[in-house]
Amino acid sequence: MLKNRYKKDFNIIKRELNDLIQATEVIDINFNESNERIKEISEASKSIAAGADEQAEGAEDILLLTRELQDKINGLMEKSYHLSCKADNARNLNEQREEDVRELLVIEQETKKLIRELVENIAQLNKMAGNIEEITTTITNIAKQTNLLSLNAAIEAARAGAAGQGFHVITEEIRNLANQTHNASSEIATIINTISSQINTAMEVTATVSSHFQQRNDVIEGVTTSFGEISASLKELISGEAEIHNEVKSINQFNKNIMNSISDVATIAEESAAVTQEVTSLIFNQENLQEGALSSILTLKNSNQGINRVLSNYQLDDIVTNKITIGLSLLEKSKFMNTIEAEAIKEAEKLGVNLIITTPEKYSADQHCRSVRQLIESNVTGFAIFPLAKEKLKPLVNQAAQKGINIVTIDNDISDSSRLAHIGTDYLKMGQAAGEAAVNHLNGKGNIIVLLCGANISSIKSRYEGFKEIIDSNQEMKIVGLSKMEGTDAKETEKELEALIEENPNFDLLYVVTDESSLIAAELYKRKKLKKKLVCIANSNEVMDYVKAGVVSSQFCMRNKLWGALLVRRLLEAAKGKGIPEIEDTGYYEINQRNVSVFLKTG
């Protein structure tokens, strides 16, 4: 009677006990996994602490070197200032000498004019001397005629005798005058000849002087031109030196900013090292707490099993525990999708959830829709899908929701449908981060080519839009080639990529946005020995190896492994009536040559 009286209560206890045993098993598994993760975190924190110490030391060394650079820049600024002063003095002296030469050129022009006038006057004087010579010749001829006439008159006076004696005196005087005139004209002629000779000599001298003045004038004009060119060169030199001085001042300010930044980095590095040491201590404490919690969980588990063994001695109703069944339909069987699927299977086994997977081998919109219909017909409490053909899937999602089935979308979303929640990544921000990485790799200057596989997929569009937004904001960077593919076939991708590179031989960086295209691009780079930058979005260990080898510049990864665990957990919580977040952004991370060793260690 007692047994029958408490049988109902024992049945309830046994049912709750079964749930408790399952929960403790899950907690046990989670705590063991958590303990392993904590140990990994502990090792990682030790490496981070060591790295932070090295970073702090390195920052101090850089700070010392930067201070030395500051001293050299100060010296350069002082020399640049003195050079600027000397250049100004040289310019002033050059301008003064240039003015003197211009004045000398004016004087030379006036002197040349006077010499020309003097030559004209001498020529005029030479002409007048010629006229005087003609006059003296005439006078000489007249004197000769007069002398001849006086001789004839003397003869006639002698014939006249005493009557012609007076006339004889006159003829003598006339003859003397004629002789004097002849002598005077001879002297004048001699003087005129001397003057003419001197005038000719003067004309030759003035002609030589004029020629010399012309040569001097040409030289002065050349000197004036040279001074003008020197002045222009000095102005350019002074202008260039001023620009250099301003640049040095800018570099000086930039160096001061760098010093301040490095000082801040050194301080932050020291603080980070201290914080990391504190984190390490907290992790050690957490390990101790974990061990205590694991011990308590083990005790609870053993107690539950003991109670269950006691209850098994009583004839109680068989407790049938119905497992919750959920579904998963991804695009196709690929490395990326398989990672999500593997984590979902692992999480379902841990939580005691039945998982039905209807992912097709190869993607097609119709095949994907059939796989979703299959899940709806399987009476699952909920399912997760990777929606690509949104317009075709939207009616199916709404139909499933009307039947009370919870739907979670992964990576791509159908926000205007009746889906319950979405798990994925903000690809616009991810694309922007990839764009910033491209800017850094090219130092803000260069040509970029882009290959988009699955170009019609919204997430692919967002990866490109965010990237393009950053590139377009940099004036010296340009996307010179863009190739869009609807599919993701490997052979077509390689062919398209080779054509894109051939059409744009002067590109500096390639941006690709899928796992397969990233690996194909990396292999192509290696085969062709391309020394260009490569930025990609890919969750691939093979691509990560190319990052380590220096072929891939930056690899941006989604946390798709986390998606698999989250979708199972969220669908289970929803089946139990618990509220779940509508949007969960699991973020992204960048792998480059600076941090790739960390990711290689953690796998």
C-alpha cells in the first residue's frame, strides 16, 4: 500500500532524476572541455605575458632610437635654418649686383651713343679738312698765277724804264705776297695733311673702341642674362630649401608624435604585461575552482546514479524520455560547410539531441528546397538552414513557422521571413576591415583587382561593398579590375583569375572572398612567383599555411565552427520555451604574418 501510495511520486522523482543525470553528464563534458580550454588559455596567456614583456622592452629600445632620431632631426633643422639664411644673403647680393650690371649696361649704351656721335663728328671734320685742302690748293694756284702776273708786270715795268719804276715796286710786293701766300698755303696743306692723318687715326681708334664697346655690351648683356638665370635659380633654391625646411619641421612634429605614441605603447605594453600576469593568476585560481567544481559534479553524478539504483529496486512505470529532434540543411558538402556540420553533430551528441542532416552533395536551389521540405515533413521541433535562394526558401520558412517549427538562419539571413533567429557575421564590417588591411599593405597607394565567386550571394556582395567603401575613400588607391562569377567551380575560378591578372598586369593587390578562390589564388601566386599582395576571406588551414609562407598578406576568418554549436544550443533552448537572441554576430578575425604562429599553434 505504501509502495502504491508513493509510486506516482517515485515516478516523478525518477523522471527528474533522469533529466538531472543527463544534465550532470553534459555539465561534466562541458567542464572537462572547459578545463582543457582553460589550460590552453593558461599556456597562451604565458606566451602573451612573455610577448608583452618583450614588446615593452622593444618599445623602450624604439623610444631610445627615436630620441636619437629626434636629435638628428634637430641638427638637420638647425643646418637647414642656416642654409636658408645664407641662401637669402646670396639672393640679396645677387639682386644688388644684378642692379649694378643693369646700370652699367645703361652707361655702356650711352657711351656707345657718344662714341657714335664722335665718329660722326670726326668724319664731318675729315670732310671739312678735305674742303680746306681744296681751298689751299686753289690759293696756291692763285699765288702761282699772281707770281706769274707779277713777273710779267716786272718785265713790262722794266721796259717802261723810269716811268714804270713805281709799278715795278708794286709788282715786287705782289710777288712777295704771292710767295708768302704760296708758303702759307703749303704750311696749311702740311697741317691739313697732319690733321687728316690724325683724323684717320682717330677714326680707326674710335672704330676699334666702338667694336670693343660692342663686345663689352654683348658681355654685359650676357652677364645680365646670367645674373637673371642665377637669380631665378636662387629663387628656386630658396623656395626648395623652404619646402625642405617645412618638411623637416613636419617630420620633426611627426617624430614627436611617434615618440609620444611609442611612449604610450610602452606604457600600454607594460600595463598589458601586468594585466596578463594578473590574468594568468586568475586562470590558476580558475583551474583550482574548476577542479573543485569537477569534484562536486562527480560526487553529484555518483549520488544520482546511487539514487537511481535504489529506485530501480521498485516496480515503477518505465520512463520514456523523448529526445528533441532538430534538423540542419547546409548548401553542400564542402570544407567550410563540413566544419559547421561536424560541430553541430558534436554538440547534439553532448546535449542528447537528435540531429537530422539533409545537406545535398552539390548545391542547387531546387535541391536545397527539397532538403528543407524533407525536414518539415520529419516533424522536427526546429531546424537551421544556410539560405542562398532566399525567394524560394522564404515561403518554406513561413510554412514551417506556421506549423510551430523554429527556424534559425546561418550566415545568410531572410530577415523578412518568420525565421526565429540568425547566426552569422557582419560581412560589411568584415569587408571594411579587409579594405583597411589592403590600405596598410600598399601604404595607401596602388591598383587593386577583385574576384567575386558567388557574386549574387548577399554576403559576398557585403564583403565587396565594405571593401570598396574603404578603397574609394583613399584617393591614391583604385580598383582597376573586377570579375564576377555566379558559381564557385574551381576550374572556372582559376581560369577567371588568370584572365583577370593578364588583363591587369600592373595590379598591386588581389582581393578574393571565398575559401576555394583564396586557395586557388594562393597556389597561382606561388606557381607564377607573383610578388603582389593578396587579401582574402577564408576559413582554411591551407590558406593559413600560405600566410606563414608570405604568399597571402591577410586572411580574414569567420567563426563558422562556433555556428555549428550555437545552432544546436539555440534550437534546443527554443524547443524548451526559452528566449534566444534574434541576431548573433560571432565576429571575425585577421591572420597575418605577425600573428599566424599563434593560430598555427592552436590549430
